[in-house]
Amino acid sequence: MPDENPILIYWRSELEVFTKNLLSLKEQINEEAIHDLRVAIKKLRSCFKTYSALINKKPQKELPASVSSLFSILGRHRNIEMSKKLLLPLGGKNANLLKPILVYLQLLQDQASEYSRPSIQQFQLGRLETLTNQIGTGLEHLNKEEILSKTNEIVDSSLKKVEDDLKHFKEKSHLVRKKLKDVFYQSKMFHGKSLLTKPQLKTLDTILDHLGNIQDHEVLILNLKNFRKTILSNKMKEYSMIKRIEERAKKKKDELLEKAYRSTEELISDYKKEDVKDVALK
């Protein structure tokens, strides 16, 4: 039964990705491995939440603290990298004047790298490997149909909560992103047998891209503001330039928020129609 357990299969697959990229980072800090490792952690976290919700006890719902710490500190590094990438297109004709802020961001990133090394080097895989056995044992009394049915109930509940969050989407976009990521990963565990159709999953993927870009722009705005207020005098031309870039970044963020809101609203509406249709067929 454990080998047929879709949650356990998904967990093992992502644990393999996590391990591969952790070993890569132990040798050298690189952007691709940081990104892939953090995505693997998100999937493992979602997988473990699903497992915790399915069993009848009340176990821990979060991964070990060492995983959360690693995710967080590598997130700092990743955020700065995204700020560097977003800065150039937003800079427009001021590209030549961006060198100081790029140097500033690089210094921040170098510091983030140094502080991340101990967490990477000291990380022990044993706890995650123990959780593999825990998941298999915890779900061994459920067959695949029961696991699918219960997971679909979790997905349905999450989508109803997202519908409520639409009323305050701007303030809750980060929470919406977390919920929708769980829905996306939970749906992917079952290869087309989830509540969401392929077109709906494609829409959901687009929404998550928008919400991720919103967060990247928020971080960029914060970095620009810190640089402007800490390093520059308000009499300098660079001060005004950076402030204009902040305004462009905010405008872009607001546009992404609107796109994400409309797409989420459409997704929920479409999902509810499908749900009503399914009930009618029954």
C-alpha cells in the first residue's frame, strides 16, 4: 500500500529534488539550486499539511524548524536576486545611473549568502527521512480512493476560503497565494483526478505567477526605499530617479493585483459552476 499512496509518492519525489539541490548548495551557492530547493520545500510543506489533515490524530502540521529556517534565509537571497532582475526594465533610460543601487543589492546578496552557508552545511536530512516513514504508516489504513476523496474535501474547503478572501483581496493576496499554492500542489498529487480541470489548473498556475510577481515587486519597492533613505540625500538626482522607479514598481504591482483578482474571481466562479453541474449529475 505505501508504494501506491499518491501522497507518499509525491513526498518522495520532492524529497529527492530537495536532497539533490541541498547537496549542490553545499558545494556552491547558485540561484537555480536555491529556487529549486525552495519550490521543493513548498511542495513538501503542502504534502505534509495534507497528510496531517487526513489522519485522525493531531500531529504537527509543519515541517521541522530547520526546514523553515533554511527556506526563510534562502528566501532573502532569492528576493534580492529578483529585485536585481526587475530593476533594469523598470529603470528605463536611467540604466547608467543604476550601478550604485545594483552594487548595494549585490552587497546585500553577498551577506545573505554568507549567513545562509551555516544553515545549508549543518542541515541534516534524517528528520525528513523519518517523516517519510511517518506518512506511509499514518496513511496505510486509507486506500487511494479515500485519500483522493478526503484531499478533494480539503481543496474544496480552501477554495471556499479563497472566495471569502476576495472581499479583501489586496490586503490578503499573500494569504490567498499560500492557499492557492496548496490547492495547486494537492491537485498535482493526483494526476488529473482532482476537483480542478486542466484548464482551471492552468488558470491557477497563471494566478500564482501574478501573485509571485506581486511579492517580488513589493520586495523591490522596499529595497529601493531603504537604499534611497539610507544612502542618498534628497537633493541628489539619484534620489528622485529611485523614487520614480518605486512609483513604476508600485504601478506594476497594482496592475498585477488587478489581474490576479480578476483571474481568481473567474476561477472560483468556474469551479462553482462545475461543482453545481457535478451535484446535478449525481
